[in-house]
Amino acid sequence: MIKNILIPTDGYGLEDHVIRYVARAFPFAKFHVISVINTYERGVQLTDILYEEMKEGAMKAIERGEEILRNEGIDFVYSNILEGLPSREIVKYAKNNDIDLIAMRVYCRKSTASAHRLGSTLKNVIRRSRIPVLTLAEECNKVQIKRILLLTDATTKSKRVENYAILFASSYNAKLEILHFGKNHEHKLENVAWKASYWNLEVEKSIEKEDNPEVLRKYFEKNDIVIMSPGKRELMWTKIGHIAQYVATHSPIPVIFVSSLKKRWYQRVSRK
């Protein structure tokens, strides 16, 4: 299912844990490592000297990513240095190279009051991308995908996310836990469970009244990966919701955000 993975890197070592995770979780995928020279940096005059320094930094970033992948047993890696606005170039590269998953870090700075936060590039990639985006805030050793947590509001707009989760779970023969926040909405989960039954998936349905941190932490602990929508689609952008923001920045396990999918993902589940 995951055949091509894109890893954007800046070479500061902050995404090393992301590179290690995707190499271990998806060892048979093809990996693309890119670094983007930000030619849109505000207040920076891009002189020849500065450009060469940024280019050298991008080359070192790619070399570091390649080295980590080699250490994890990945022998061949596609690599490229791009120029422009990072979020825009990342999304464009993913679209043009048939990428199935974009893997990026969440900023994690334990020494500050705001220990976890979404960086502007990650936030804009999630907003722009029609390709699923995997985020990871910290080192994760749960690389065997046996349990998948699907966060859904069970509305019409969430159907594509649900279909993706079903196909993903089927690919890894994993148990699918469907979590919905609300009251007396169990009937809304029946359709998801019904679709999953056609793929012979083991499904667990869970409903919680409130989306507080303690409740979410309980579900993080017993699952290996989270799949959810980042929020509502507004014209060409996605508005990232408060639950998505919290999950991305506090989940100890990877989170895959799915907004508007590639058509082929959606059709495969619908036809089944």
C-alpha cells in the first residue's frame, strides 16, 4: 500500500526519529529524501555566498538522511535539492513523483514552555496536500502495525478518511479501532464497521463524550498508529482543527492525516 515515501529534511537532526520510524515500519517502500532551499525567507537577501551556504547545508541534510536509511538497511534512496517555498515544493514533489506518504516531524523542544508545536512548514503541507501526511513528535519503537486508531466524526466528509483507514488496516492485517467523540452516535459507526467487514477486519467501536487529553492518552497507549482528518476543507486549504493539533503534537505514536485523497485510494475501497 505504501510504495513511495517522501522525507523532507533540513539536516539539523530533528527528524532523525521520523526517518528511522518509516524505514522500520515500511522497509519495502522506495524512499525519497529532499531538502528545500528556502528562497522565500523573509528579510533575507539571497546573495551568492548565502545561496552556496544554503545549498551546502541542503546537501549535508540529504547525506544525513541517506546515512540513517542505509543504517536501517535501505540501500537505494532517491534524493533531490529543491528551491522555493518549502511547503509548496514538498507538496509539488509528492504529486509529481507518485508519493503515497509524506513523513515529517513535529517540533519537540522539551526545554521550552511550548514543548510541542506544529512548525509552519508542516502545518502548510498538511493544509495543502492531497497526499496523506505522517507526523511524529518523538522517538517511537512501536513499528509493527497491529492496531490502528481511526478518529472520525462519522460525517459524509469523513468517508474518505475512513476508507483509507480500512485499506491501510487490511494491508497490514491490523485491528481497527474506531473512535468517535459525541453522544448516542453509535449508529454512525455501523457503516464504517460494515465496510470494514468486507475486508475481513476485526473492528472495535469506541465512543467518548469528551475529547480531553486523558481520554486520548488512553487510546494512544493501546494502538500503534492514528489515522484522522486534519480538519475541514475550505476551498484550496484545510483548516486544522483543535483535536488534530493536539493529537499531532502530543501523540507518542505516528499520526497519518488524510484530507482529499488520491482518487485511486477512495475507489479501491468503494468498489470492494
